[in-house]
Amino acid sequence: MLIDYFTNAEIMRLTGAGRSTVYRWRQSGAPQTVLKLLEIIEGRDLGIIHPDWSGWGINFKTGELYTPTNDCFLTWQIISLPYLHGALNGYKQRERLAVNAVRLNQFVNVRGQ
């Protein structure tokens, strides 16, 4: 059961519940709202927060975001994605310009003969 993954102290801290309430939850089951909160905190499936994130999760020990295919990303890797995307676009543009320069040079050489 999900509640077993947390210590009593963690549950008390996360939910604001008292010791006797946590004990009762362990004996007879915690309310669904508490279980959903613990599921979100555990990072099992972020689809709880929004359906588009179904299958994604967070490993709270390492801080990694993991995908439904179990690829893992650290925060710095995610933050760097827009910069990598921009660099890739710049590289593609440079390659297109180089190809166009070669074509233009060939055209000029043919016309000049």
C-alpha cells in the first residue's frame, strides 16, 4: 500500500495530521485525498496533476523526471533544452546557407562559361 512507503513522521509533516490520525489511517485506510496527495508527492504518476503527464514521474531521491519509457532527465538537462534547440536551428540554418552558396557558385560558374 502506498502509505507504507512513508514514515509516520513524513505523513504527519506532509498532511498536518496527528500521530493518532496517521495510526488510524494505517489500520483502516487513509482517505482518498490523502492517498492522492502521497501519490503526487511520491511522484509515481504526474497524470494525477494533468492527463498530459500520464506515465511521467519524479524520482524524489535523485530529482530526475522520468518518462513513460523510463528515460530520466535532471533539472539542468530540461532547462538546457531551449538552448540546445536554438543551437540546432542555428546549425541547420548555417548548413542551408552553405548548400545555397555552393549552388549559387555552381550557377554562376555555368553562366560564366
